[in-house]
Amino acid sequence: MRADRVEWPFRQYWIDLAWMAFAAANLAAMLLFASWETVPFHFIWVSLTILYGFRVWRLKPTALTLAVVMIASGAFIGIDVARGKQPLDELTEVPLMAAMFVAMVWHARRRLAAMEQIRRVSEANVKLLDRERRFLQDASHELRTPITVALGQIELIQRTTPDPLVREDAGIAVDELMRLRRLAERLLLIASAGHPDFLRTGTVPLDELVTDARRRWAATPRRWVLGELPAALVEVDRERIGLAIDSLIENALEHTSEDGRIEIGARVDGRMASIVVADSGCGIPPENLEHVFDRFFRVDAGRSREGGGVGVGLSMVKAISEAHGGSVAARSRPGHGSAFEILLPLARSPSHRGEVAPVERSSVAGLPASPPG
């Protein structure tokens, strides 16, 4: 232990000690070989600049080192000048080299301060995101029990009361509590998206995901269109992706009238597959389109809470897609409808690592690059 304590400072400052020896050797060379003293002189200043770039000392040791190097190199040049072996104007190189070194020190310290500021901001953002995630998890868990209890009591009142007005009011309360429960479940899902156990993936045919979703919503009054589906395989958590597709369909239902058109389909492009839900609703203003997947964001004009949305469904879609290594996209033309996509990587071939499973390239009928309408 004692040997380590003695050895450690030398291991920490061995670069500085090596430079000091190098500088001393060059100072000696300036006296011994006066005819080419500019070579060791520049070696000293260039090596000092390189060393500072690695070390970035504090201001006090930097100023002390600069003063020592200026005095020593200036004195040794002065000795050569006094001997008549160098012209007097050689002394002007000392303040010039010092000025260049000071400029480098200024830029290096600015860069160091900027990196320190970035580090502090990054740490603060990580802590903030962690607190937000824990809050969403805790709030969602805490809401579940009282919502379930209240829902059970109101449903009991709804079934047993003879008063039709009370039954109607209880039905409204049940609808609101169900909406609140869906919100709590979605918040919990978003908060858990980064957990290692968030997904339980398996190889699933792409067309099954789309047709199953279409089957779940078939009873809802709309003009449903099922696009052509490519024969492709994706490696996904079937339950999570089902929730994401349902959220896109729910979003389309909220903003499409009963005689409106909703199309569900898929596409394959290279190594990516996309599940598309397009509607003929009111569309999204261009200035709001890039924010539709932000948490708690809702477009005010024509896309209000009448359908029960609170700006969580699409952010849940984004969280699920990114957890699968995919992404989301949205296209819209105000007054002509919108199209939302879940982009997912194709499943890898089991026999050839790094290759995707064979697919039939196809496009979704009625879903070109622009939204419907």
C-alpha cells in the first residue's frame, strides 16, 4: 500500500515530468548550438502546446508554466544575442509564441467549459426523464385500484337501480372511468417501454396482424377497406403491436364520421415493413403534423376530446414501435384525411443470420405515398 501511495503521483504526472526533461534538454541545446537555436526553441513551444491540449491545466499552473518558459527561452536567446551569435530581433519570437499559446489556451478552456455544460445538462435531462418515468409508473399503479373499485360500484348501481335517469348517469360515469382506466394503462405502458422485459417477441406473419385488427373492429360502423397484404414475417410482440394498431384505428374512428372510410393495410420496402391505417377524416394542419406523436399533444382544430382522446394513444404507438427497433410516421392533408404508419424491421432468416426472411414486395391498395383523398 505504501509503495502505491509513493508511485501514484509519478504515474499521474509522468507526461509533465517527461516534457520538463525534454524542455530542459532543448534549453541546453540552445546554448550549445547557438547557430540553430531556433529549432530547439520551437520544439519547446510546440511541445508545450501539444501537452496543454492533453492536460488542460488550471489557470494558475498554466500561467506559472507560461511565465517560466517565456523567461527561460527569452534568457537563453538573450545570451546568444549578447554573444553576437543571434540578431536582436530573435527576441520578438518569445512574445509571439506566448501569444499563440495563450490563444490556444483560451479556445481549449472554452471547449472544456462547453463540454462541462453539456455534461451537466445531459445528466439533468437523464434525471428528469427518470423521474418522469417513475412518476408515470407510480401514478398509473396508484390509479388502477381506485378506478377499478369505483367502476365496480357504479356498474352495480347501473344494474340494480330502477330509476332510468340514475342508470343513464351511471352509464356516463362508467364511460368516463373506462376512459380513465385506458389512460392509466397507456401511461404505464409508455413508462415501461424501456424495460428489458417490455417485449416478448416471436415471428408473426404481417398479414395476420392486419387482418386480426380488422376483425376486432369490424362491428364499428365505418366504410372499412382492407388493402393488399405482402407475405412477410416480422419479429414482434404480438400483443404490444396489436395495442399499437388498435390505437391507430381508435384515432381514425375518433376523427372520421360513420360514413367515412378507414383503410388498413401493409407495405414492404427493403428490410422494413409498415402497417398503415388511413382515414378520410378532417386531416391535420401541417404545423401540427410533426408533433402528433408527442406525449399529451392534441390538435385543437377539428380533433378535440369529443372522442375521448387525451394525447397519449399516438405516443404509446411511438413507444411500442421504437421498442421493436422501428419508428412511426404520419401523412395528412387537411380536409382529405390522414395516414399513420408503424414501421418495423422484417424478421431475420433463421438459416442465414443477417438476411431477412423472403418476402413478396407489395403495396397497400389505395394507400399511395400521399394520404387518402
